[in-house]
Amino acid sequence: MSDTFSPATRAIFAKNVLAHVASLGPDGEPYVTPVWVELDGDDIVINTALGRAKARNLATDSRVAVSLTDPDDPYVCVAVRGSVVGFTTEGADEVIDRLAKKYLDVDAYPYRREGEVRVTVRIHPDRIAQQPA
């Protein structure tokens, strides 16, 4: 059984806040990286490029944790444990452009590299915790 996001947690995701995604490397070592994030229904959506450690980790081990701290109150945070339920290059350029609009207020992601292939990762929460509760 999975948790669902409350209106208060959804409000934090809607803000211009970096999330930190924790994945597991091939030897089980933790790997944490900041990411842009959005919600799509009850799923967390992030975007990265193929070939990066985060993409490799999430493609091979679906276990993931995500945390966010409210930029307006550093004592309010959300911590999510869940699983990768989607990993696709289809539509990924549109997703990174949409995230660039949210985070940078530009229409197109400005940091593309030649030959880069974007991938969208969809994470479904199993457990959601908010502090304060």
C-alpha cells in the first residue's frame, strides 16, 4: 500500500525547491543528488541524462528516496521512499523544458550538451513523511 500526497506536501513540490534524490549504486553505495522535480498525480517526476550515475542507478535498482525542504520554512520538510515506476526517453525533452520554465523561467532547458539524451524518471511513493507532521 502506498501513501498519497497531502495538500501541504503538494504545495511544497509546487514551489521552486530542489529535491534531493538518493539512489543505490552497483555495490549498494548511496548516491544523493539535487534535482528539479514536479508531481504528476501521485508520482514524482524528475529528469536527467542517460549516462549519468543517477540514471544508471535508477535504471538498475528501483529503490529511491526523495527529500525536499520548504524554501519558506527550513523546518518543514518532506521525505519520500518509493520505487521507480517509469524510465523513458520519450517526451523527456519536453519534461526538461517544462522544468526549466518552473525553475529558471525560460522556455527551453539551456544546459543541453551535444548528443545528450534526456530521460524522465517517474517515482511512485510507498511512504511519505512530513515534518512537522
